[in-house]
Amino acid sequence: KIAGDLNIGNINKTNISPVKWQAPNEEEKEYSQINWYKQPFKKKHHKFWNAAGVSEEWCNKYECYAVASASLNGTIIYIPESEIVFAFPCSEGVKLYFPERTGKDRFRTNIPGSYLWNYSNLQECENLIIQKSVKDAIVTTLFMPCVISVQSEHVKLFWNNEKPTETAEKINKLAKNKYISFGSDSDGKEKSIKISKLLNWHWINPPNPYLKEGVNDFYSLAAIKGMDEVEKLLKSKKLIQ
């Protein structure tokens, strides 16, 4: 905070004023001020992304940065020296990702729930993959450019009051064929199938047999089974040649 007030060092200030948004069938929520400092990738950051075939340059191209320190509403978020943290900033705010933490502690965000990551960078395309996270989408963009990710996996983000939501309509206008990918665990697969049926989309998740090896999404598929398996999966759906 002191560095920011004195304009010292490389600080990214995001949403000094709280962001308000309306989630489907939920009361209005107010999200907080998040300040964060970025840094060049260290060995630990490279290790995380290189496992999935992703370079620092590719991460930065898609607005993914290593975090040196951060604060929430002026309170410093404790980050041990050995921990890796990444920031996914956008025009609406920022999401901080803590891969080594569990549950709700894995993320801090003030981005509206309806925001679609990478949507503004795309033009109309034949095939589109909707990923559950920026992490998975960054891996998938190594193979095909028409990829977005969502802030929420709730079905109501796409289908509410017995009809498609504005978010779903935006996606429909972007591509002819839509493939939802929320993971191959029971919850992710159930939501992927339900959304695809409601909207006449398709779904694509890593093969079920890989679950026992810790493979649930595109990042873990690349990191554990290798990039060739991601390519094989995409080819099986004729999404790439």
C-alpha cells in the first residue's frame, strides 16, 4: 500500500471502487478492492506451467502473471516465499489463483460472475470450447484459438427461467458449435452434460479412466498424461486436424 501511495515499484491497482454485479437469482453482491504486484516467473512458476507445455511468454500473452504480493481491502494476503500465485487481470477486475490451496482459499476475485475470459479477443468461429477455468483455457489455446472460460460453473449462468441467459446468447453468437468442458469428475461431467442438453451444445472432458491418475481437466491432462493426449482428445471431436 505504501509503495502504491508513493508510486514506487511495479504495482497493479485494480478496481479502487468496489465492483457490483447481478448474479442469476441472487442478491446483488459487492466485491472488494484487490491490489497486487507482479513479478517475472521464478523456477517454481515455470515448473507449474512447463508441466503442461506452457511458457511464461504464452501465459503473459493471455494475461496471466506471477504474483509477488497482494492485498484484499488493504489487508495483506500472506504468501509464503515457496508458494506460487497467479493473477488473471481483465478490464473488469482481477482473479488471483492459489494452486496449492484448497476450497475457497484457491481464489480471490472481484470480477463479475458473467464475465467471459478471452471473449473480447475472438471473432466468430466454427468451433468454440468453454472451459471452467483460465488455467485450462490457456493450455487449450496452444492447440486452437477459439477458447473462453467462465467465472462460474452454475447452470443458471447459462440457463435461467426456462430459457438461455444473456451469457449463453453471447456465446451462441460467437460460434456455430459450442463444447462445454467443466471437468470429468462427477460434478463437472454432470454440469457439462446438462448444459449441453439444455442449449443443444456439445461437451468435451478428459477420458474417465484418467480420473484415478488425478486427471480432471485440460491442464492436468497435459501435465500428467502429456500434450499428445490433449491433441488426441481434440482430434477425436474433430476440433483440430
